[in-house]
Amino acid sequence: MEKQMHNTIHAGRTSTHLLIATLCAAIALLAGALTLDNARPAAAQTTPDCEAIDLGPLGSEDGLEASGSWTTEDCDSRFRIDSDAHTYRFEVTAPGRVRIELGSRDADSQLYLLTEDETRIADDDDGGAVVDSRIERDFVPGVYLIEATTVGGRARGPADFSLSIRYLSGCEPIDLGVLESGTDLTAEGTWSLDGCGSRIVSQHPGHNYTFTLPQDGRVLIDLTSEHGDPVLSLASPERGVIGANDDGGAGINSRIESYLPAGLYLIEATTYRERGLQPLSSDFELVVQLLDEEETQRGFNLKVEAVHAPDQVIAGEPFAIDYRVGNVGLGDLPDDGSYALAYARGGPRWVIDVEEELSASPERWQAGVSDHSDPVTASATSGGSGELQSFELTIRDPGPAWVFVGLLVFDADDEEIGFHGVWRDFMVVTGPTFDPVTISIDDTDYIVSAIPSEGVEPSDEDEEGVEEGAVIPEVTLADDPEAEIDPKIEARAIYIAAVQEYLLAGIFERPLIAALGEPGEAAGEPVSLDDLSRGTLLAEIGRLQAEALAASGLIEALGGDELFTAVPAEDVLLGSAQAAADSYAPLAAAWTALQARVAEGEGLTLEEALTVHMQLTYAEGVVSPAVTAGAIVEATRSAADGEPPAVAEWLTADLSARAGCGAGPAQLRAALAAADAADVAALLALDGELRFALPVYRYATNAALCAAYRASGTVSRFMDQLGIEDSAEHHRLIPPPPREPKAAPGPQRLRIIVQLAEDGRLEHAVEFADGETVVPRKRFLETDAEVDVWKISTLISRDDWPVGWIRARRLADGRVEIGFRDANGVAIAPDVRFVPADLREGEWMRSSEFVAPPQDGAGRPASGPDSEMADGPPRFPVTGGGG
């Protein structure tokens, strides 16, 4: 199956224009080559004038050969820097397929083919074995030149080489005969490096075939290979190139199907041999058949009839793709083990989502039957059986993107018997987008927009440029678009606008909300949350779980002698689903009212935006799992045979995926504790029995717990997309964890350091015993400071705890005395503390070490009566806390 699904389009393949131009030229060369004699060997070029060595005419028997050495002192290459080169001349007297090979054991050879007047025709590096060179093409009569040189140049040293030129035999097209109804034309062969090369890309092995179509008809050509990557081309002398195909058949095989007029046709069967994507040798089979169109129409024909994907998605966010599949043929897909397989593939970086196999049956894939994954792709006659489910893809890079929805049909032997697919293009953007909208904050109107960029190339003014699809929200003052806006106000306006225009506007179309169905009649107030922190959501989940388990009456049954069955667990889920639906109704009513108010021109306030955001997270993370689990139970109970219907299986798979964060009983214990639930041990014991009895119960519980643990990341991603990841609104939704107070430090051992600045002032800092230096903001003793008057620095702290202040005073004898006042205001005089009057500029000196005791109590430290020093720019990096 993996091979059948492999449909990779290899980068760098031959363009259609090159194929057309080259293949048309090849058609004119279908005649065989004439035989030439008189081939002769030649010596290497050693003459100082660098003239070409004449090899003479090319013969059909032995060809032409030459050998020699690159000595590092030969003629210069015309094309490669500092490389030896030898030039040879030869003559082609009859048209034909010619191969030129240049090999060397010690060098990386490079071939250049030129006309007699030295016009460059072709070149090759590594087209032969290992790093040898090879040029293969159809030649017309004339004189040609070959330059034999190296890739590594003279720096790699001398090396010997050998050159050969010869006609290739067996490359002429093989005639398959006349194509008649009921009789297929077939051929088998092997692609190898030694065989003929493709006339389109000669490095790829190729074989050519002809067939005659006696009358007009629809022709099907299949080229298959177990190990190769087949590529087909079809041409005729009258019409030129008709078509080419790569991967149009089963797996990566090739297929051409076309209505053709009577005539002679040429097929090239080649393989894509690049970057080690296939072995050097691989077998292939070619089959040409004439189709009976009426018989084909009477068979089955499964197609992807419709695809619905968003026109725009956000990078990194999953999105749904819906589709419709129908049998437009006149016959049924045989109920003999045949089946269909749908898949969605997106790019530019390939991602894929694959459906389950859907086998043919009396109710499925009959003639005229179609099915859809969602009503958005429904037709007047298609059914919604629930067997086709929406695909989900995630594209992570902004810019233009695409999605392909394909349908493969297989017989009972897993052989492909049908294929169809549909492409859709869309744009991937970096965040929510919306047109300009007016947001009012504190009675001031702001215009907010979020428009995706069309891309800006890097330039001298903007070295990075702007990638296509990048969304950078903009905020302007309504009355003065040029006015500068406080960044905090700007972030608030962006957040309110994004919630209003993106979250609220499309809230009922979000997949998890839409799946909740039509809300019932609202009773009571909508849920109210303080924030979206893990603790808040866990407390709400714990409360709901405790209520559901307590209301079930099953706790008392734990002490009984009967085993638990799935039925009690299903009843618990149905009760939880009803409670969740009841809590959703007032939420939906509140959102509907806000949508109506916005439609009338009244925007959201900040508090309303925060509330909508929190309510939406609660509905998708807590309400949705419970309602989904209830729907699974109801669908399963309603099944006549007791087997879960397809819709229940898909919902279960989805719920299981949402529960995949690793949450379990330990996280439920935390939720129950956060809710202050009574008798947690009994609740957990009952939860364990229900988890064992019914997997859906486990999925629903764990999915809600996972939502609580993921909420912080989801909110942060949303804020990051808006460019307001560190805003006050972000912190309202996800409050930062409280900072743990650091332990009070003990006594600090330190020294005072001092230097004479360029302006004559003395600069002070402290150096702790561990080497950390702290530079206070005010630390300069002025040159005219009053004698015997102490000056004090700003507060020095460490790990947010005050240590003290540097103090200094000028003395009458020209010296300076330095000291310290600890965090309690007590003066400390180091033993070594006098700065000489003749201190040299820029020379740091330090006092003796002293001990500063910690602050007593928690009050504000007192600095004492000293006046402050002057401040100034630091002269070395600040590595600690200096006030």
C-alpha cells in the first residue's frame, strides 16, 4: 500500500518545453546510422600552441579513442579556471546516436562538446560511471571539437585520462506492430547505465518504440517498473509531441491515455535516474492497448466530485478539507474485495492525511452513488453516511500553498484499477487577518487592520524583507493617522479587534463548536472564568467530573460483588454530555447577542473580548469532549446490530487523538484537588473502573485534561501571531507564575574598587568575593567635593536583596577616604581605605576585604545622613544590581 500511495513528483525533472523541443528533433532521426570505417587512435595533446588534435572521421566499428595526461602544465581550459585541457577534433560523416566518454582514475573529468567554430553545444560532469563524464546525443554530419578537462583543476595534481567516441547500436526505435482491438502490444526491457540514453535527458536510460494505429481510437499506454521511476513520452511524425507523463499510473508508474487518429506513433520509455532515487539497473514493462469506449463507460468510474478547503489558513494551525466522492460510471465497483482509498496531500512541504479503506458493498460505490464528508460539499443526491470524514492538514510555512485530494481504487489483489484527484490552491498566513475595524478604548477610536503581505524582497533599506503571507497588524488613531500610539494601547486594540473579527465573527463555524450542534434553550448565566491558567481550567474540570461521578450513584457500587460493565460508564457519559450541552446553550446565546451588537456598529470592550476568549477555550476544551462522547454512546446504542457505526468510529478516533497528551488519573487527581472535591480517593477509584470498562470514557476525560494543559500554549501562540505575546492582555489570560521570594542572603564579603576618571572624578564600584562586580548608578566623587563631607552611592543590591552603599570623602591632604554603609545604615571602615592623591588615571585600586551584614527585618534599608554622589555612564558592564 505504501508503494501504491507513493506519488512523489521529483524536483528538477525535464520541463515540458525541453521535452517538446528535443523529442520533435528526435523524430526526424528515426533512420538508422550509416556505417563508417577507418577509426584510428590518437595521442594526447602536448604541442605548445594548443591546437586541436585531429582524430579523423568517426567509424561505426571501433570508434575513436585517445588517452593522455593532465600534467598541470598543459593548455588552459576555455571554460574552467586554472584547469588543464586537451582539445580533439573529429568528424561525423553520417547521422546517428553517438556517445562520448571521458574517464580518469585519479581526476574528476569534465567534457565539453563544441562545433568546429568553437560554439559550445553541450557539457557533462559525472554523467558516466562514478565521476566520469559522458555526452550522448544524436549527431548530424559535420566536424566537432571536444575539450577534455577536469573539475578539480591543477591543484589536484597530474592525472591520466582516456577518451572514447563511438556510435551506439540498438538505440533505434523497436516496432511493436499494429495495434488492434483485443490485442495488446507489449515490450519488456532494462534501463541501465550501459544502455541507450533518453533523447530528452541523455543521463537517463531510455528505449524507443513505434506502433501503428490502423484506425482512430482511444489508446492507453502503461509503463511500469518495480524499481525504476518510469517516464513516458508520445509523439508522431505528423503531430509532433502529443503528451508526456510521469507518475500518472499506479504508484509512480506512468500512463498516457488519449484519443488518437490513425497513424504511426513513437513512444520513448525512460526512467528518472537522479540523486540515487533508483538503482543503476531496473526492468520495465510497456503495454499499449486499444480501449473499447462503450465498455469503459459501462464500468465503474469513481471520482472526487468536489473539494472544499479554506481560501486562507494560518501557518501551524490545522484546517479541515471536505470532499465528495461519486461513482459516475454505469457499473458498480465489484463487491469482490475491491475498495477505494481517499487521501489529501498538501504543500509546498508535503503533508498527508489518509482515509480508511472503504470496501465495495451493495450499499457503497454502486453506479450513481455519491457520498460527502460534510454538507458543504453535498450535492442534491449525495448521502452523508459518515463514512467519509474531513481531512485535517497543517501547513507550517506562510505563502502560496496547495492541497490535492486523491482517490485510489484497488481490486481484491491490491492492484490499482482507478485513480482521480482534484487540486486546490490557497494562501497560508502567519496570523489572523481582518479588514480595518474601529475599536474604541477610553472614548478614543482606533483603526485596526491585519492584512497579509504580498511579500517584500530584501533590500538595502530592509535587509530581511517581508515574506508573502506575513500578517503585521496595524493600529492608527482615527482622528490622526500619523499620531504616535502608546504600545500598550496598540496591543490592547489589536487584541480586541482580533477577538471581535476573528474569534467571535467565525465562532460558530469553528469545527469543534459547529460539532456541538444547535444549542438548546439557554438557562442560567454562561460560565465565568478568571483566566485560562492550567489551575483554573483543572478546577472547572474537577468540579464537573466530581458532580458527574457523584450523581451516577456508582460510588456505592464499588463495594458490591458484581463486575462493572460498559453500560454504567455510558450512562455517566450521557449525563456529562447533557450537562455540557446545558452549559453551552447560554454561551451560544451570549455570543449571538455580541455578534448582533457588533453588526450594528458597537464594538467589544476589553473585558468582553477577554470573556469571549475564555468562554471559547472552555467550550472547545471542556464542553466539546463531553458532548462528543455522548454522541458516540447514542450512535452506538442506536445501531441495530450493536456494532458502532462509521460516525461513532470516526468520532472515537478524533477524541482519542485529542486525548493524546499523556494525561490520566494523576492529572485528574490534580483537577479534583483544585476543585476541593470531597472524597477524592473514592472518585478516583470509580474513575479507574469506568476507564477500564469503556475506552470512550477515558478518551473524553483525558481530552478535557489535555485541553487544560495545552491552553497556555494555545493562548501564547495566538498572542504571538498577533505580535502582542508579552502584553497585559496575555498576562490577564495566562497569569505569570508568582515569583518565589529568594532566600535572604547571609553576610557579604566584598571590597570597594576605585579609579581616577578622565575628567578627574573618582569612580567607585564594589567587587564581591566571588568576583562579581556591581556598579551603582551614582558612583562619582566630584573634583570640587567639599572636604570632610561624605558622599554616598545609590543602593547596591544582590539577588534583589539590599547590601549597602559606597561612601567617600575628600581629605585636606588631597587623599580620599572610602567606606561602606550596610543595609541597616551602619558605617563600615575597611582597614585599607585611603586613596592616594597621586592616583594615575584609569588605574583601578581596591580596599581591603570587609563583611557587610544582611538587613535586619524586611523594612526599607536606611542610607544614613550622607548626601549622594554624582552619576554617569558605566565604564564596564554592570553584572549585578546597582540602583
